[in-house]
Amino acid sequence: MDKMTDGLEWSVERVFQEYGNMLYRIAFVMMKNAFDAEDIVQDTLIKYMECRKRFDTEEYRKAWLIRVTINLCKNRLRFYRNHPKISVEQLSRYYETKEDTELMDNLLLLPEKYREVLLLHYIEGYQGKEIAKMLTLSEATVRKRLERGRKKLGEMLEQCEKYF
């Protein structure tokens, strides 16, 4: 029998209706934000969908869903701890002048392919050859992206000066 017809096996929709709120509350308490909690519930339901396990009782299904939710939360929290991110607001505290702030704000608006080479070259101090190796690009591509990125950044800064 499949999950839709077996009395002990439920569809993902039915599991969501029955346990969705509980799983969300658990995830929200652990993650402390709605976006991550929603993602965790969705990932739990995906795992349930992929699960080939047969649940003998409803208590076992519920316990399994709770355990999966908690483990997914722990994994995501571990990832965040090991890969800290810094917000633009936090980064802006370290700008020394108005020009630094303006430059960084515009740099962050550039397309990623230009932003990453400019950051690696001018802020981190890497040479073109090193950047090419890190990003698995040719040196010519890195040079071209630096050139185009500088040009775009210059145009953006000119626009800012016109308005201020």
C-alpha cells in the first residue's frame, strides 16, 4: 500500500495539517526566527516524503517528525556558528569616512562577479593570479572583471555625486 491509502501511512498534506503547527513552534523556539523555522518545517516534510519508513503507531510518527525537526535545527545552528555572517549594518561601523561608506555601499550593489574580484583584490590584497586560482577563472577573466568592475563602480559613484 502507498502512503495515501494505508491507514497507518499519511500523505504529506495530512502530516502537515496534523503536526505542522507543532513542528513550526519547535523550530521557531530553536531557530528564533520565522524564516528559518518555516524552512525547517519544509525540510522536515521533504524528509518525510522521501522516507520509506513504515510507522507502526502515530506516536512513532510524531516522535520521528519531532526528532527530524530538532536535528535539522541543530544542523542549521551548527552551520551558522561555523559560518558566521556579518550584516551590512555591522560592516558599516568600520567605515572611517563618508567616502568609505559610499564606496562600500556601491561596491555591495555591483553584480557578484565584479564585487568578488574587487573585494579580493582591493580589500583582501590578493593578486590577479591568486584570485584566478581561488575562483577557478583565467587570469585574463580576472583582469577583465577588475576592469569592468572598476568602471561600473566609478559610474555608480559619479551618479551619487550628482545627487549629493
